[in-house]
Amino acid sequence: MTFVKLDQRFSPYQMPCVIIGSIVDGRPNFMTLTWASRVNRSPPVWMVSVNVKHYTMEGIRENKAFTINFPSIDLMQKVDYIGVTSGRQADKSKLFTIFYGDTKAPMIEECPLTMELTLTSLNELPDHFVVLGTAVNTFFDERFLSDGKPDLEKMNLIIYTGIEGNPSYWSIGEMQARAFKIGKEFKA
Ligand SMILES: Cc1cc2nc3c(=O)[nH]c(=O)nc-3n(C[C@H](O)[C@H](O)[C@H](O)COP(=O)(O)O)c2cc1C
């Protein structure tokens, strides 16, 4: 076997491609983010990693709240736009239909799934803040339910891969196997 050394920053996939919503300078603002994951089961705590220089960070720090919106493939072009354009240069507040829950953070009606979170903690790394937020409300558009359950195929969420030099958006592929099950069936 021969291994080659790669740049230490190489990371083949970030996976979820979400939209972070916040109020900055009194105006709704949205940015694309792929460094996101749920990191606690109960309460549901999420981690999002936001560059220290982003306009969004000002809103998260000021209002201590933000939203995570999960867009479908049909929103891809707008998703890319808000990921290459800062709220400092352009008003991104009119790109989506906005609704509010209990926090002062904007949610996007066009996304099948959206949640609002309160700021739990900030951990400053050299160029990003690891932002932890606790979900206080999770909203799911009933059009994306099948038999009363969230239907991943209908949702058709955006997946992002950051293969060096060729960052791309993907849709979810075919389900391959049941997790937490095939391992139990393995006979060593
Ligand atoms: C596909 C994609 C993924 C991104 N992921 C992140 C991320 O995980 N964290 C981050 O801080 N910025 C990320 N960005 C960059 C921000 O979305 C971008 O700089 C945005 O303009 C910041 O907006 P703001 O200045 O209005 O907050 C990503 C951009 C794209 C296009």
C-alpha cells in the first residue's frame, strides 16, 4: 500500500449545506454554511462554525440567537449567492419569505426544515467561532411528510463536497443500508 501526503486542510466532504439566519443591524441576514452538526441529543445542541469576520457573527453575538435552515436543491443558486456575498455589501433580507418563532432570528419559509436556536457558547479558534446553539423550536413543512414522517427524498436537501479545486453541490443518492443494523448482522 502506498499513501501520499495531502495538505493537512484536506477534507473530502462537509455534507450538510445549511443557511444560517440572524438579525444584523436590525435587518435579517442569511449566509451559507457547511460546517454544521448536532452535537448533543437532549437538549438538541448544534454546532456551527462561523468565520470570525462574517457579518452574521455580529448578529449572533448581539441577539444571542440564530436559525439553521435546511434548503432543498431548488434553492441551490440562491444558496451559493448568499455564500459568496456578504450582508455588508448587499441586502440579503428579501431573497426568502421570512417567518419568526420565539427568538429574534429569521426563519425561511421555502426550506422544508428550519430551526431557531439560542446561543449557548462561543469558542474562538484562530479564524472561526465554534458557535453552539440550543434548538428551541423546529419547524417542518408538512408538504414534505409521507405517512406523517419527514420524507428525505421529498426534502431533497443540498449536500456539499469540498474536494480540493472542485467544490460542489449534490443531491442525496440512494439509501444503501440501515445504520445501526448491518453492523449487528456482521459475522466476523
Ligand atoms: C458552499 C459554501 C459553504 C460555506 N461554508 C461556510 C462555513 O461553514 N462557515 C463559514 O464561516 N462560512 C462559510 N461559507 C462562506 C459564507 O457563506 C460567506 O462568506 C458569506 O458571504 C458570509 O455572509 P455574511 O458576511 O453576510 O455573514 C460558505 C460558503 C459557501 C458557498
